[in-house]
Amino acid sequence: MRGLSKKERSWVLYDWANSAYSMTVTSTILPLYFKNAVHSSGVSEATSTAYWGYANSIATLLLALLAPILGTIADYKGYKKKFFTTFFMLGVICTALLGVIPSDYWMLLLIFYVITTIGFSGANVFYDAFLVDVTEEERMHKVSTDGFAWGYIGSTIPFIICMALIILAQKNIIPLSVTNASRLSFVITALWWGAFTIPMMKNVHQIFGLEPEDQIVIKSFKRLGNTMKNIKKHKPLFLFLLAYFFYIDGVGTIIKMATSYGYDLGIGATDLLIVLLATQFVAFPCTIIYGKLAQKYGAKKMISVGIITYILICIYAIFLKTTLDFWILAMLVGTAQGGIQALSRSYYGKLVPKENANEFFGFYDIFGKFAAVMGPTLLGLVAQITGKTNLGVFSVIILFIIGAVIFKFVPGVEESKGV
């Protein structure tokens, strides 16, 4: 993290902290734990994948409804940190509680997963909005890509510990069952997330914002209404959000559903965990490279490269048959997932007025979250109807194509805004 100020480094460390949740709970151990629990109840593999997709859709839909108004209220000084802390604590506590829910109660497990997702994603709305408070505009691409990059490395450390516990339990080397080792991993994840959020809590504060006034909630609703009416007038902002709505849905769907897809292909749990761990190490340098190339060629071009990469991933998914095929797919995902997300965040951060950053990042989140309802639902429906998960993954290609077409017509903001 060389070259970062204390505030920038503290902000980046939150990516290091919460990425453990993304890796362990969203992408690997919990999906496998859930799939095994549901499978033991006699539910088919395609149907259990559909349930996982529906749960992700419900969580993102609920947060999408809350994000804009919460973001608008948080534009008043003193509120951004309060909302961040509330959602962060919700996520950490409920993640730890996943470790005490019996595997037989898989529906309760799914409900708590939805709550943890709301906490995780809700905190990220305000975390992303803090980008304008911790750095200068000309450093946003660097700081944002550093956050994602170090997040990938940070996620691997607790994940390796958790994976080691599960493997040792499988081999009866430690006095734990695989089920209890999996439960312990959720507690470890919560502790990691909480511990490395301390610098963010101590050193990052809201600088830009509106001065507090009477009837904040009522006036926030009015401001939100005015923004919704006027957002179409900001053509670069509106077109970017519309394109983002589609392509980031595809990105999130691939990330959230990858483990379930690999499971349905018959890839063993240990192999899946190793593949996804390797993906993190590929994503670390590739995300930094995206940031450097964005400084040279522009963020818009590099975001387009990421979209094209995901289109190729969806096509390749049709032909997956072996563990090697899944390895290739996962490495392709690793080259693009961090870069496209980080540059989208900083690209948007340069477009929005700083004093209304939370309000506009609320819209950024609502476009992203409402989009994330479509992808998992689309994948789940196609997988359930056809009985083939690979066709479900391929169906996501339409989201990337629509996003790419719209993004092509985003005006040349990079030249005029220094993006």
C-alpha cells in the first residue's frame, strides 16, 4: 500500500476486511455448505442453485429500495459514518450467527444469508461514497483499484485458514466435523471483517456534505424526488448508470453463482475452493494493471475490455465439462472482475458532485442492486427450466451485450472530466 496517505490506506483496508465475506460467504464455503444441506433434504441440484439465486435477488431488491433514501439522508454531515456503522455491524454479527445455525435448518440459513448480504452491501454504499472524502479526484482510479486489489489478497488469508480447517476435518486430523469446521469459518470471517474495519472507523471521516437542518427526512425525500426528475438531464451520468445497470448485473451474477455452477458440474468441493483461491491471486495484479492502463488509455476503454472479457466467459461456459475447463473459466474471471468493478466506481466518483456523493452513490447502488435481481433470477429460471446450469450461465450474456451497446454511447466524459 505504498504511496497511499493514512486516510487512503484506512479506506483501502476496509476492502481488505470485507472481502473475506465475499470470498467465504458469498462465493465459496457457504454456497457449498448450503448445497450439501439442501441436497441432503432431497432437493435437486438445479433447484438448489435456483434457491440460491432467488435469495441473492431478494437481498439485493430489499437493499435497492433502501439505498437511495439512505444515501440522500447521509449527504448531511455526520450521517454517512452512522449508516456505514449500522450496516457493517449488521453484517458482521449475522455472519457470526451463521456459525450456530444447524445445517438441517437450511431455510433459516438462507434467511440469515440474506440479512448478512444486506449488511455487507449496505455498508458498501457508504464505503464507496467515502471515496470522495479520502482522496483527490486525480487519484481516484489508483485508490479505487488499490482497494479492490488488496481486497483480493486480504480475502485469501482467512479463506486459507478456513479451507485448511475444512480439509483437516475431512481427513480426521483435527477433532472437528466438516460441518463444524464450516461453521467455524463463518465466525473467523466475521472476526477478520470486524478487526480490519477499525482503521476505517478511526481515520476516515465525512468531509463533503450538506449542513444539518430541520426535517431532514422530509427534505431528503424531496431532494431525492428532484434528483430522480433531473437525472436524465445529466446525459453522461444517466447513460453510464443505464449501461452499468446491465453489465454489472452480469459481473455480480457470475461471481455469486460460480461455486454453485462448479458444484453442478461435479467438481469436488476441495477443487472448487482451490480454483477460487487461485482466482484471487490472479485478480490482484490484474486489477492494478487495469488501473494503470486506465491512466494511460482511459477508464472507458478498460471498462469496455472488461465487458468483452465477460461476454467470452459466458460463451465459454457452454462448453465446460472438466475441472480444467472450470480452471480456465475462473482465471478469465480473475483477469477482469476487479478491474471492471474498481474503474466503474472511480469513473462514477468523478462524475458526481462531491457534496451530494451519498445521494448519487445511492443511485449507483440502486442501479447495481436492481440489476443484481435480474441476473441470478435469469440464471436460476433457465437452469431450473432446462435442468442445465451451463445454459443458465450462458443466458447472462444478454446483460453484457446490452450493457456494452449502451456504454458505447456514453459521451466522451473522459476527456472533459479527466476520467
